[in-house]
Amino acid sequence: MADISAKQREVMKWLANKWSAQPSHGEVFTINGGANRQGVTCSLRTLKALEKKGFTCIDGTGSWVSTELGRQLFREQPI
């Protein structure tokens, strides 16, 4: 398994299952956040670190998503 932090692993579990990270405020991003959902938060720094490893990218809408490599490595992990 890739050498990443616990927070990065938590983020990848969600992104690999086709969720996206949406801007919340400042440099904070929310995954699966909403009115009735707690979701997961992460920083821009976390997403950029994962991008450097080839696991995340920005899609056409400005959201952070998993790359195919990220999905292959992390999609089997339960959320």
C-alpha cells in the first residue's frame, strides 16, 4: 500500500468510491458534506500531497477527484 498518512488514507477511501472534495471555506474541502451529513474534511495541502503521488486531480468543475490509480489502490477500503 502507498506510503501516506492516516488522513490521506481516509480521504482516498472516499474519493476512490467516486465522491469528490468540494471547497468549503478557505483552504478546507468537504467530502460528502451537506445539511444532514457530517462528511469528511481535509485541507488543500492534503489534496495536493495526494496529487503529487498521482492519486487525485481536479476535474472540469473544480472539484478534487480520485485518479484511476487512486481508485485502483483504495476503492476496496470500506468507508
